[in-house]
Amino acid sequence: MGGEKSIEEKIAALEKEQLSIKKYLKENIKSNEELIEIIKTFCNDIKESETVNTDVAKLLS
């Protein structure tokens, strides 16, 4: 049974995998937060554009 890993090796491998998962999740959370800010800015730009369009329409009428 020389090919089997010890408990310590299995734990170490699981801890390494856990760190990789934490890093991946942290990067994705940051990416999601950046996307949320982009969407908020985009929505604000649309609202401002609608306001400008409404103002122009009022001026032209």
C-alpha cells in the first residue's frame, strides 16, 4: 500500500485546493462589483439621456 497518500498529504492537498477556491471566489466577487458599477453608470447615462431628450422635445414643442 505504498501508493496511498497519508492523511497529512490529503489534508495539505485539500487546504491548497481550498485556498485556490477562495482566491477564485475573491477575484469573481471583485469582478462582479466592477460590473455592478459599470451597469450603474450605464443606467445613469441612460436616465440622463432621457432627460436631455425630454428637455429638447419640450424646447421644440
